Amino acid sequence: MTSEDAIDEFILYLATERGLSDNYQLLVRRNLEALARWLDVRGKQLTEATTDELAAYLSVRKDDGLEASSLRIVCVCMKVCFRFLHGRKMMAEDPAEALLSPRPVRNLPETLNSQDVRRLIESIKGAKPLDLRDRMITELLYGSGLRVSELLHARIEDLDMDKGVLRVTGKGNKTRLVPVGSAAREAMERYLATGRPDLVRPKTQSHLVLSQRGGQLTPHRIRQILRERAEAAGLDQNVYPHLLRHSFATHLLENGADLRVIQELLGHADISTTQIYTHVDQKHLKGVHKKFHPRG
């Protein structure tokens, strides 16, 4: 069987029996056809490939500069294809079964330093409703570490100003209470007293954050607001909602907060998700050591 026939049969299986999307089929086809061309130069059809050859192909793609995340996709495409070919008796053995998927590279999250956060927040001045709203948005995203979806779905009734907490609904529809610090509370009080009332329209619901027309803001609009405010503050770095959440967690850790506490504040179900911030903190500590230690 030719490589072309094997790929066509596998793609037909993905479409008819698995019902996978056209985009997924196209992704798999492109990766398998690239492998087939590499094997063809070596006088091999797809159904004649060995484990050593597949491992060599992955090594070549890595040397060509393919990132680990893309290599994993290539590896998955090979594994599901060769499992299918072996299962349909087109190959005596599955050469991809013994392949190890490349480990994902866990990139450290971007953050703003505390000076740039202060510069961003304090640049949002004025008593106009949108100024008050944007100041509160920025204070909450950084001061409470909210996800943008949690901020957008928060309602007036979720807020307890006396206790300084806000009830939010995170991933998996799980609710948690997040503290609202003094700076964020002050911004929120000003917004609720003189900003939000001017944004309310007849059909406005009880969402905490309102658009200029009294409706609910979108995640895209929040990102746009932060980008515009960062540019006005003279920041070169791209500022977006999750950057402020990352900065919130990193600054807590740098100042001695316990990792479990940060996990609770962020609403992470698994501590391993939170542990990425320990790598950021180690980077910070190394920088301090290099700068201040005589033998650094």
C-alpha cells in the first residue's frame, strides 16, 4: 500500500467513524504527508516505517527548529495513524507505540513589576464614569487576581463591602470569596457612588462592570481598555488581564505569601498549576543574589 493510500484511508476513518472536524483532518494530513515525503526519500512507504525511523524523523524536525508543542502534535498524529494501520492489519506492528512524546515546555508567565503596576493604575485619573470604571477594573484584576471572566460575571449582590470580599464564579462553575484590598475597595466605592449610576440604562442588570451603554462588557473590550490605558501610561509592555493576574500571584510570592494561600486566592484546583510561580520567584531571587551578593 502506498503512503498516499494509507493516509487517505486514515483520514476517511477520522471523518466518517470519528466525526472529527475538517480542520483536524487537515492538520493530521499535513503532518502525515510531511512524514511520507521524508520516508519516500529513503525509499520507504508509510506502512514500512520503523520505530527508529520515526524517532529519527522527530529528531530532524527538532533540529529544524520545530517547537516542543508542535513536535507533540506531530507525534500524536503519528501515534493515532499507526495505531489505526496496525489495527486494520495494514502493518504487522505499531512502530509509533514506543515513541515518547516530547515534554511540553512550560513557559514562565509574563509579569509587570510593582512599579509599572503602580504607574498603570495611578495614570487612570479623573471623575468621569469610564475613568472610575477603568480604575476599578485595573485595581480588581491586579489587587484580587481575578480572571477576566470572573470580573465580567460579578454582580452587585456578590459584593460585601463591609467584609471586603467579592464572591466570584471561576472554572468548573466553582465559587470562591476573594479579598478586595483597600485600594480596590476605594476605587470600587467611587465607581459605585458616582460612576456606575451614570452608566445604568433601563435594561441594565446587576453586573458590577458596565459598558458605556449599560450592558455587559466583553473580554475583548477589557483587553482593549487595558491596552489603551497602558499606552497612555507610557508602558512598552503589552498589558492584558491575565498579565495582571500573573503579577498578583508573583508579587504575593515574592513578598512571602504561602503557595497554598495563593492557590486558594487564584482558585486553582491543583497546586501544580500554582507552582509555576515558584519558578518566577526563583528567577527573582537569583536576580537579587546576583545584584547584591559580593560573589553573585
